[in-house]
Amino acid sequence: MVYEINNQNSLSVIIPCFNEEKTIQELISRVSKQDVVGEIIVIDDFSTDSSAQLILALKDSRIKYYKNEKNEGKGSSIARGISLANLEYLIVQDADLEYAPEEFPRLIRPLLDGRADVVFGSRFLSYDSRRALYYWHRLGNKLLTTLSNIMTNLDLTDMETCYKAFLTTYAKKLSIQEKRFGLEPEITAKVAAMKLRVYEVPISYSGRTYEEGKKITWKDGFSAIRCILYYNLPFMKKRARQQLES
């Protein structure tokens, strides 16, 4: 499905990449076809496959490629990408093909309309077809989202989603600390503590299997619980509010 939007070249896309040679070129090609995209910031987390060569072979002046000097984790890569973003709006895009860049306009519409400061793309709101994969992942996601909602008092359906769109000004206030997948509950807790206006929109989702390169494991679920509890502690909420005001 195609969504029309008039604010061209206003979106910074942050793409953390680690060993995604099978998908990275197609993904960036699809991102680059979206009129709303003004810059594509690829953070290569010290890939050991041919990801770097494939990215550098792409001819698009909007692509800005950076490589970490060592493998630092998805959270570190996204934090670096946010620090480099220059445009008014920002979104995080995984380097695989699970999420569809064609939905960028849908995701940032509440930002453009002035209704939201942050938009979560939910894989569980009624929308369209989705690939049926791991039941225990979905159950774990629901449990983590519920725990996060209890702590933040946000009524989200998909806290763990990759698709989070921001007014860039607020994204730069997050000061992400988590190195791996714990950044999702960290971001959510800080967004809630800052009392930003949060919207959800439905998105499609084409999950992949571990054989196809999926990286998140059950261990990350325990890390997420730790992050939900830690970043919602009173002193952490206060620190997030102070960061917003700084």
C-alpha cells in the first residue's frame, strides 16, 4: 500500500547494520525510494561479511555510512545514528526486511499533524497480513509490553517494536545507554517520563526465522525486564525529565 505525503526530504532514517549482506542493499533501495527520506544514516556495527562493500556500492547522496571500530550492539549504533541526524523527523529502520519502509508516511503522519512527539508502529493493531512465526516470542512480547505499561502508564500494544518515529529534537534528548535490545524498554520509559505525546499506528510485519538471520534470543527478554524496572525507577524518571529540559 502506498501513502501520499507532501513533506519531502524531512526524515532521517537510522539503520543499524550487523552482518546483513543478504538484505542490506534491497532494504536501502526501498528506503531511498520514499520521497519523505532526506538522509539515510547507516551505522555498521563492525560487520564481518560483505555488508560494507554492498552499502558503499550504492550511489545515493543521501546515504551516510559509518562503521564502528568494534561490535558495540544495536543500542550503541542507534545512539550514534541519532547523534548524527540533521532533519526534523527521525525513524529507526532495521537492516533486515521485517519492516516495510513504504509505511514511513503512515508512521510520521501524527508528527506532521502536530498530534504526537513520538509514534510507535504496532505489529498487533488490526491492519493487514502478517507472517505467523514464533508463538512464544509473541507471548513474551505481550508480557513485556504489559509490564512496561504498568510501570509507565502508557497503553501500548507493542513496546518492543523497531518502528519508533520521533521529532528529532526529542530523540536527541534520550541519551540511550543500553548496548543491545534493551534500548526498546529504555526508550519507552524515558518517553513516558518526559511526558511526550505518544501515538501508535498499525504496521505490517514480515518476521524472519533464526535460520534467516534473526538475532534476538530469550536472554534478551530477561534483559528487557531488567530495563523496564530500572529505567522506571523514580531517580531515572527524574533524570530523563532533566535531560529533556537541558
